[in-house]
Amino acid sequence: MDTTRHHQRLGWDGWFLGDGLGEISLAVSHRRLKYISLAVLVVQNASLILSIRYARTLPGDRFFATTAVVMAEVLKGLTCLLLLFAQKRGNVKNLVLFLHEAVLVQYVDTLKLAVPSLIYTLQNNLQYVAISNLPAATFQVTYQLKILTTALFSVLMLNRSLSRLQWASLLLLFTGVAIVQAQQAGGGGPRPLDQNPGAGLAAVVASCLSSGFAGVYFEKILKGSSGSVWLRNLQLGLFGTALGLVGLWWAEGTAVARRGFFFGYTPAVWGVVLNQAFGGLLVAVVVKYADNILKGFATSLSIVLSTVASIRLFGFHLDPLFALGAGLVIGAVYLYSLPRGAVKAIASTSASASGPSLLPYHHPGSCWLGLFCGLGAASLALRSLKMGLLQTPRARKRHELRVCIWGRVQ
């Protein structure tokens, strides 16, 4: 038996396994961590949106969103400080000297983070505005426009090039979001009087623009400096806390002074704060075990999870237009996450049949798997429309009238 070919089969997940059982168990452990990372990303992406929506639509006193943003930044900064303390093996003196050198002596690098911190703080406040005025599922789908803005800023600021598949997926993404917003504008039932879909759409678009720019700018800073991720997040937390307090004073200072900083806080609100504070740090940890494809799957699955949960929790009405738009967005997210090798694999696999591929995720069929999975929801919805399951009473009457007229013509 060809041992090389045997080892290649063992290395189907991208790892080349040797003869030792330790290496095999390492690969199995790594693969297990991949799927754990996928589950964590799905739950974090979906739960943050759902928890904010739930907390903002609860009856009774509504908490101040600006205070939640400040608390999330404080907790994030304290967490990064503890992680840096652990890296210094619990030596307070070494930690103080390190922070003095990194934050104060190298103040130019520190000041560079004021820009993304300001934008991130603005983005977090805009998310509360958007989710307060849009259904969770609609926000989750529309918020994927951040992929488009991030891609455009990457091309402009980092001189990156996108493949044809990525450009096509961005067009597909924009189309899907436009369909979802057309459905939202058309209305699928009564809306609460305190919700403004126009303001929600404006907030989510502004949030996507700020997310794209801040993300690319922060990436550029990380690549141009030697500071650790935890140090940079601590610096972001310091600026974010200060800027968040300024925004709180400017927007809701009088109300907060009269009612208190923690006015309206419930266990659900604290859950939102903790999710927002630790969610990003948690993703930063687990992403090292998950490639772009798994991140794309996580985003797609979180959209599905948010939609299903919105139906159960908030009475969200799933109609064919939303299902079609969401399906296009899910497919676009997955296609965009595929590496360039996935496109080349289509041509190379059809031209040669020499042995199994060592990169299973680059299988040519996987290029369209995400699109087909996404459009599956749309096709089911359209089939349900034909059966009359998803129609509104007015639409059902029109359908019955057309059937009656068509029967007379026949």
C-alpha cells in the first residue's frame, strides 16, 4: 500500500498526519475545535441581535443605550487588562512598565486608535437604534452589507484585489438586501407605533459603513505595529469608554442624571452588555481555529437562527420576499468566504482526475453549496406561497379571484 497516499487520506482536513498517534489525535482535536468555533460564532452572532431586540422591546422602562455601550467598553477593557496581567505571569510591576511603554511612551501609536474607537462607539450606538426600529431578522440580513463596505474599503485602503466570484457574491448580497428592504417597505402586517423602519434602515447603513472603515483601519494598524491584540483592544476600550461617556453626556446626559446610570437595567440588559463586551473577544479567540469558510457558514446559520427565533419570540412574519432576499444573502456570504483556490478548483478538477484533493473545502461543488442552501429557503417559501400558506388574507382573496376568473375563461 502506498503510505504517502494513505497519509494524504488521513490528512483530509488540511493537516498532514504522520505515523504517530499523537499527530492523529492532534488533528482530531483541531477538527473538533473547528466545529466548536462554528457553534460559538453562530450562537454569538444570533444571540447578540436577538437579546438587544428583546431588551429594547420589553414593556416598561427602557434602558439608555448609551450607558450599555459604555459598560460594554469598560468590561472589554478590564478583560483585556486581566489577560495582559496573565501574560506577565501576575507581575504587577512588569504590567505597569509594559503599559507605560506601550500606551504613554509610544503615544503616537495609541492616538492612532482614537479614530477606529470613535467609529466603533458610534457603530455600537447605531446598532441599538437600528435593532429598536427593525425586526431582528431584517436587521441581521441587512447588516450583512458590512461585507460589501469592508470589501470596498479593503480595495481602497489596503490595495487588495477581489476575485470575480467575490464581486459576483457582493452583487448577489446587495440584491438580497434590497429585496428584504423592499419587503420591509411594503409592509407585512401592523408595526408598533414606536418603531420607524426608515430610521432603522438609515442606522444600519451608517453602521455598515462605519464597521467597514473601522475594521479595515484597525487591520492596517495591527499589521503596521508589533502590539498584541489584547493591548490594542485595551487601548480601544480606553478610548471607547471616554468617547462613550462624551456621547452619553451629549445625547442623554440630562435624562441619565435624573434617572440614574443603570435606569431600566434588567437581567436581559446585563446579558446584552456581557454579550457585547465578551462576544468580540471570544470571536477573536475562536477565529484562530476557524477558517473563512466556517466564518461564512456561521454568519449564514446565524441569519437562519435569528429568523426562526424571531418567528417564535417576536411573531415575525416570514413572507416569500424576505425568504428570497435572505436566501440570496446567505448564499452570497458563503460564496464570498470561499478562497480563490475554490474557483481554480473548478477548472483543475474538470481537467484532471489524478487522485483525491488535499483541500476538501475547495471542492468545486462547495462553491455553489452555499448558494443552493440559501436559495432552498426561498424555494420553499415560494412553494408555500403557491399553496397559500404564507399569504396575507388580502393576497389570498386576490389569488382565489384569479383562480375563479381563470376557471371561467377555461
